[in-house]
Amino acid sequence: MAQPRKVIITSAVTGAIHTPSMSPHLPVSQDEIADAAIGAAEAGAAILHLHTRDPEDGRPSQEPEHFAPVLEKVAANTESIVNITTGGSPHMSVEERMRPVATFKPELASLNMGSMNFGLFPMLEKYTEFDHDWEREHLENSRDLVFKNTFADIERILEIGNANGTRFEFECYDISHLYNLAHFQSRGLARGPLFVQSVFGLLGGIGGHPEDLMHMRRTADRLLEDYEWSILGAGRNQQPLATMGVTMGSHIRVGLEDSLWIGPGRLAESNAEQVSKMVRIVEELGMEVATPDEARAMLGLKGAENVEF
């Protein structure tokens, strides 16, 4: 008898796009971020994609001392795979963004596959009152912002990760990013199984139309060898595109980094709420949610015993 397909669910717990004033449910302190990650793991997330913040004002932070208590608590309370960002915030240098991965040597890290305009300023039409001055500046300054990941930057990040046994979630915001990834795969710097996260609906990248999703899938199939595909839909695109992707063979990523919502006009109260909804959808479609160890096997990861946290 055929076995149900296993679907990896990632939860991106807090990120660097949304600011604390946008939702009372966005985790900010180290304890809040860790507890949110643990809740997502208990709901069914095999991978926990982690950013952290300055506990004083909720500003995105790549300081290892801000990551350390989160990683310690998550590792002590879950078996899920920890995926540490190298994206950090678009306003950070590559050196700043790489510090946590170089320090903690996780099983998995994110890697944006190219430089791009990264427009967050449209959110100023919805959010007008902020608790911290940096929040408005964070959004407004994105009118003139290029998120920098040159070929040299990507090569350096890959070299650091490869030396530490860290594999990557390759975040592809546009078709050109798939070509960039194919370039690094052809050189042997990005090795299979690749974990390809197709990102939809952020201004500066590919849109959130179903045709965009299908175009990304066709292009990835044509360019890449030995890869696992996952869908990240930003904002209102999160659940529809994740569901569409699952029916086409993808894994899925949800979380308050990518969308603050659980339904039209209703804020998600937790990352776990979003994960639980996608678990129900996956199971109703006749598939099963992958355990952390099943996800490790699919992605060829080194195991939690080989990290430094």
C-alpha cells in the first residue's frame, strides 16, 4: 500500500519585518521567542526558524548573546530542528548577519539567494502609531533599501556553513534566485538535498499569484537537482499558497515572521495557531506531517548533537 507523503512544516517565529506595535502577539523578549518556538514545535513544526530581538525595544538583533538563551531553552524543550537566520534584518551588514550561525553552528540556516529591493514601506498605510521611534524608520527607510547578498557574500556564507556542517534553507524571492542557486550547485558549493524556500508576496520579489507559484516550481524543476521544495507566502498569501503548494508536492512555512494573521481581519494569537491550522489542512489532504527526525533524514542534516548550543 502506498504511504502518505510526509510534509515538513517550518515555523518562522518572529522575524525582522513586523514590528512590536503591529501585534500584541508578536514575540519580542527572549523568553517569549523561546516559548513561541516551543509551542510551534508542540503543534507540529519540525523546523523552527529563529530570529531574535533586543529585549529593550524589540529591534531585530543578531547579537549572539540575544540568541543564546533562546537556543538553550528551545534545545532543552523540543526535538525540532533549529534554523538560524543569516538574513537578520535588511538594514544589517553581512558580517552582522552571520555572527549567530558562525557562533552556534546550527543544523540549518537561512540564506537569501541574491540582492534585492526589499519594500516594507507600504505597511505605513496600515500602521500609523508606534511604540518605538525605530519602527517607523525601519519601514520608511525601506523605500531606498537594497538587501545585499552578492555572489561573493553568498559564497562566503556557504563556505562558513559547509565548514561547520550547517546546511541551508535557500530563500528564493524571484526566478533569478533559482538561477543563482543552480550556479552554486553546479560549482559544488550548494550540495543536495537542497532545501528551496520559494518566497511569494514581498514587494521587490515575485508576487503572490498562483501563476507565480507554478512558474517557480517549473523553473526549479528545470534548473535544480536533488531538492526539497517549500512554500512561504507573505501576509494574506500564507495559507492559500501553502495549501496550493502542498497539493503540488511542497513543504510549507508559516509563522508570525511571514504573516500576523490567521484569517481575514483576525490576528493569529500564536505561531502554534498557524501551525495547527496547516497540520489540519495537510492531514485533510491525505498527507502526514513530518517529525523532526524525518525532516532531518529528508534534508540530510547533521543532527542536534552536532551543534554548539
